[in-house]
Amino acid sequence: MPRTAAPPALVSPLTRVADSDRRRTSASVILRSVLEHGPVARSTIARLTGLSPASVTDHCARLTGIGLLREAAAPRRSNGVGRPHVPVDLDDSRFVVGGVHVAVPYTTVSLLDLRGRVVARRELRHRGLEPSEVLARAADGLGALLGESPGCRPLSLGVAVGGWVDRDSGTVVEHPLLGWRDVPVREAMSAHTGLAVHVDGHARALVNAERLFGRARGSRSVLHLFVGNMVDAAFATHDEVHHGPRSQAGSIAHLPLAGGTQACDCGRVGCLQAELSERTLCRRAREAGVAYGVNPMHVVAAADAGNPVAAALLRERARMVGRAAGLLLDVLNPERVVVTEVGVLFRADCLAALRDEVGAARAAAVSPSSFPDSALAVAGGAVALDVLYRDPLALSAGVPPEPS
């Protein structure tokens, strides 16, 4: 007896949801495969991903239709006969994402292409401004970058901020150094820009950048340790970044650091952020007479110019960062550890001091950021790109129109 299809009314909503999830997952896997291996033949994508050739062909057509993929210019033939295998690659010429990173002294606005490369960026000082003013200036700065970059069509906007950032609500819950509390960043930036806005903490943003575009690509687990004015961490395993309830994971400011001497506002001595903050580094440099102001790069410049005191300050800080990294390695045991800290980024002696403190058995697992000259510019955009690579077909509902 011939089988008949079930009437539409009998198809479970859960089945429809599962099918939708599978389509999103397949499209995401294919786009990531092209990012990592492109230009790449569809047959190779099928082999790498385990998807059927028909599914790969269908999804590549969809992704090409919305402007994320393109056929590479030069088709390849197998043994010089038969139909050419036309590889596909990312189309990084049509779209960009916007990025905003709010640090303590300034905001970085940027445009990134689909490979996570910085197309344009600008720094905006914001000391003394209210949160609403900081965000309005960031939106204006982003608009100026787009105006100076003809042909760049923004897909979405990512915002990265230190402190406690609730990704789901798009809110900065608390940033003590900025004095921000319950700031509705997503709502404000959406109103200013008209773009889809995604918000996350900067350590999580940078661990996403590392696993998508950096040295940690392909690692099964990655820890990112961010040491600036704010000190925080992020942990990703099996391609998922841990957020925890209300995205509070990664708050390590008050982790006690053995050998620390800096008093913390909490009343204790040697808390991680108080000890390693760039504010502390710059204060110690001023007290030693080797650099002035609050820019840690001035301390790096003094060390590069041969000042032994500046170099010693940076090495000691790197050694303490290594001690913090060792604590986190003990707890989480990640495959890779990425550190964003000025000394480690720009001086080999600081990286050596950090690795020495971590210990020879684990030193090879620790590396500096893949984005030494553009970490803050990359961070905001990486928030948006992570969302894009997880669900690229969401664009099909609303690809930005071509400029008139």
C-alpha cells in the first residue's frame, strides 16, 4: 500500500523547529568551513563536514544568494578533464560589521570584514561623559567611519565592554571603573544606528575572535585572560563560550594573587585586578620616575628605549599575570591560553617571564593575543561576527539594501 505524507496539521511544531535548527547548524558549519579552508570545492566541504553533497550545494547557494559566499574566479579541473570544480570562498567585499569597544579612557569604533580584519577604526575620548553621551558619540563615530568607507554595507553592530555584561539583555550591569550600572547598551545603540546590536563582555568577545580568526582556531578549549584597566577572563569549550547566569562568568577581579601587595577597594590586599590593573602599572611607573600619565604604552616605550626600571616593572607584571594564568589553568585545564596584556604583546622578555611562571610543562599552551595592534578594534566586531557565524541564514530575512 503506497505511503502518503502526513497532513500539515499533523506535523509536530517540534519537528519544524528541529528542521530549522538543522538548517541553521548546517549553514553555520559550511560557512565556518569556508572561512577556515576557502577557496574550497563543495565536494571538499562535504568531506570535511560530513554533510551530504546535495545539502552543501543547497546551503552554498543560499549563502551565495545573501552575499556571504562567492564562487572563486578560477575553476579547478580534476586531471584536466570533466566538469571543473568551482571553489567557493567568503565574499568579504560586500558587507562589514560595526564594532564598539568601551574602555576606561576611550571608546574604539571600528569596521570589520567577514574575516575579522579591521577595515577602519577610530578612538574617541570619553572621560567625564555620561553613558548616554558615550554611546551617542560612538554611534556618531561609527557613522563617520561608514561615510569614509564607500561600498561598506553594515550587517550589524557588536559592542564589547569590560565588567559585568549581560549578553541576553544587552545591558552593562556593572562597570565599577566607568561608574556604569544597568546601562541598556543594546537599546541605546539600536536607537542610534538602526542596526541589529549584540552586546557582550570584552574577554568573551576576544575569545570568540581567537577561535574564529586567531591562533586558537580549531582548539577544543580556550581560555582568554584580559589584563587592562579591567582584568577578566573567558572560557570556551567545544566552540561554546561559557556565560553563566546573567553572563556573570569570568569575573576574576577579586581572585587573590599570592605575592600581591596592592590594596583593593574591597578591603583586601592582592586582589587580581588591583594588582595587575594598568592603573597600578602606570602609578608604579610614575613613582619610579620612568613614565608619566596613565598610558601603559609609555612604560613599554621607556623599556624599549633601554630603561631598566621600566623593563623590570613590565616583567614583574607579566610574571604575576603568569601566576594568575596558572591558577586558571589549574581550575579549567584548557588546551590553549591566550593573554592580552601590553608587556606580553610587545616584549619577548615579558612573554618569557609569563611562561616561566606558568611552568615548563604548560608554557607552550600560553600565547599572546593574535591581534596585538588591534585587540580593542577587533573585540566589538567579534561580538557581531560570532552571531553571524552561528546563524548566517538569519540574514536572509533582512539583508541590508544596496545603497542607492
